[in-house]
Amino acid sequence: MQKISFLSVFLVLSAFMNAQSFTHISSTPDKMWQESTVRMEKKQSSVPLLEISGQEHLLTFKAWGGTFNELGWDALNILPRTQQQTILSQLFSPDDALKLSLGRFSMNANDYARDWYSCTEVDGDFQLKHFNINRDKTTLIPFIKAAQEFNPGLRFWISPWSPPAWMKVNKYYSVVSNKEFNKLSPELDYILYEDETERNERLFPKQLAVNDYLIQDPRYLQAYANYFSKFITAYKEQGIPVTMVMFQNEAWSYTPYPGCAWTAEGIIRFNVEYLAPTLQKAHPAVKIYLGTINTNRYEVIDQVLSDPRMSQSIQGVGFQWEGGQILPRIREKYPDYKYVQTESECGWGSFDWKAAEHTFRLINHYLGNGCEEYTFWNAILADDGVSGWGWKQNSLIRVNSKSRTATYTPEYYAAMHYSHFITSGSQILAVRFNDKAHQMPVMIARNPQGKYIIIAGNFNSESKVLSLKIGAKFLNVTLKANSLNSRALKSP
């Protein structure tokens, strides 16, 4: 099977088109981040895929983010100290490669924690007297502090994968049993669907949970809202500002690792009646977003957002995985919310070129559909990227634990092709989405310094000419396919 080509082009142009030649950076499967030059022309070489006057404005982009997980901290610490510092700079320094300025981390363990834990596992601790972040002080907080050395202005958002086990109907951190990866009794799996048999193979999930796994008793609901508040306070005391929360990571993934299933009614109840009032009183500056949405069941999300009380409780909506499929429809119906992408898709531990192509497309899709923030998942993992629950996943940087060396994956460069140039405050002007006819996603942006950024991909198995009209001039570039030696366009 022939490899699909991929060529990312970044051109920095003056706002008034005074310059004649510009930096051109390309990546191919065998050569990453190759620099050459390209020039603007007065004539087009083919029909332009995009045309702009410079007055367009789709959105103002705010931030690129990365996620802090325990297994990422472990992977980083395999490396020599000097290389750790280099990687942290490349990820988080405003003057380095990726320029991440937003951090995500989990309240309680997620699937890339070493194992399950929460801030209180004492049954019936409604007053949260046993609440503590002692575990985080040994893993997540040192990881975050290390990043803050390179970017003191980092801001953060959180979501839980699971409430404390004692707050849940099955009294366990996962939703379903798995004899290999957890100790939940299979006899409790019936809670998820009861006797419902509805299945739709076109949708995710194929069946919807009929029960909320967080106990819907007011004592539990209020205790859980208070738990969010105490967590935010505890991190604030550590010098780590949480500016946004989402009630649940992937409420529609019914997992053998930490997770929690919710119904639409339960989501509305908890956010409107408990979480929002509690945080508005204790942490009025912290925003609540509905997320993370990972279902393509439009009617479910519409049911939640159509409740008039939700607009008084949340400020935005966050999408990932299958949720991205319904982002355009939801944003069209609910244009007044802010929209963010919450987790770049992690694949299956391939660390290959396909992962880079996929991530490149995702960024084009989410920014082109109005997401003002984009959060990458694991920035760094060791060896095959396997979680404690058996899922192998990709990361931007891969550590070999035997040789104590790090490899920058193709996905790292796909991320950098966007984040290095589209900085906070950049305006997204025009986007062409990937389609079967052209396989050439294109984005045009303008950074805060007034320079244009053009990002394009060629996913075809042969070279293609990219033509863009910018003002009165044309950019004509041949994007080669599956090529080790791309032709550089010389300055005039």
C-alpha cells in the first residue's frame, strides 16, 4: 500500500504584502521541519483553494494546551536532567517550539495515572474531613511546577474521570468490569443498561446508560460539588490556578478504567443545581464548561443545552473524539457559548506518520469550527505508551526506558506546525477542510504582530499545486507527496 503524503507549509507574510520571499517549512515522513523559501506572485498557477482580502475573521485563538498525567511524569523522569529541561522548554516556554500556555489535569486518577486513587476514599465522608491532595503532591504537582518554571503564566483546567468510589452506585472507580484490568464484579454491570436493548451501530455509544453512576441523592450531589471547590482551593494554595472546570471526562465512555456514566437529566441536575451555585459562591472567577463531550448523539447534547437553566450555569462547551462530529451543528444552534477542543485523539500506540496526519486534520477541523483552545493529550510517554488498564496510546514525545533517550514523534511536528506560528491572540481568517476531492486542508491566520500564517497539508499520493489568493497576490506552491527531497522555492 502506498504511503499517503503529507506536507505542511508555513509562510509568514507581512500584513501589507511588502516582502517578496518568506520562510517555508515542510515535514515529510522521513524529514521533519525542513526550511526553504517561497515567494508571492502576481499570477495564479491554478484555481485558488482559498481567497482572502484580510478582513475575514472566524475567531480569535486563545491557547494551545497539554495534559499533565502521572505516567507522563514517570516518563520524563527516566531522562537525564538536562534533557528534561530541554523538553519542558520546548513544550511550555513562550519562546520555544510548541508554546503551550494551557494545562489540563485530572481531579482524581485518570487512565494515565499509575493506579486508582481519589482525594478521599472514606465511605460517607460527606463533610470531606479526609480530603487531601497528598498523592498529587508527589506526581502531578511536581510535573506542573516544572512546567511553570518555563511559563509562569500557565493557566489550568480540570475534569474528573471518576468521583470517589463511595459516591457511585456501583461503589467502584470504573463503569464496567474487566477481569484482566479491574476487580469490579460482573454482576454489577447490569446497572448500566438494566433491561434496555436499544443499539445503534452508527452512533457512539451504541447504547446509552439509563442510570447516573454518581448517586443522585442531594447529600452526594452537594458533597461532590464541594469536592470540586476544595480541589480548586487546594491547588490554588500550591500556586496552580484552575480557571475552568468540566463536570466529567467522557460521560459517554463506559470504561473498565476510571469513568462515570451520566444521563442527560443527571448532567443538568448536577451542573445547574449543585456545581454552578457552589463554585459561583466559592470561586466566582472559575468558569464551568459542559464537557468533555465525546458522543455524536446530537439529541443528547441538545437536550442538555436546551434546558434554559444551563445558559446561567455554563460559559462554554468542550468537545473531543466522536463529539467533534456534532460540533458544527451544536455551535450553529448555540452560537453564544465559547467552544474548545479538550483532548487530541491518542490513537493506539503507533507513534507513526498516520498519527501526525490525523492530528493535523483534527486541528484544522476544530479551529475551523470555532474552537478557541486546543488541548493535546499525553505530551510524553515511555516505551509503547500503555496505560495501567492496557490501552496503548500515542504521545508527542516517546521515551526509551532502556537507553534513557527521547524521540520526537511525527505527531510532535504536526502539533508544532500549528502551535509555533498560531500564537495566543491570532485571528483565524479562513479554513478549507479536508475533503476526498482535494485531500488538502488549508488554514490562513494572522498573528498578533500582523503577519499572515498559512498552513496547508497534502494528503494525496502525488504532488499537488496549492494556490491561494491573498489580497491582490497569489501564493503558488507545489506540495510534493511522499517525498524526501521537496523542492525549495527560491527568493527572487
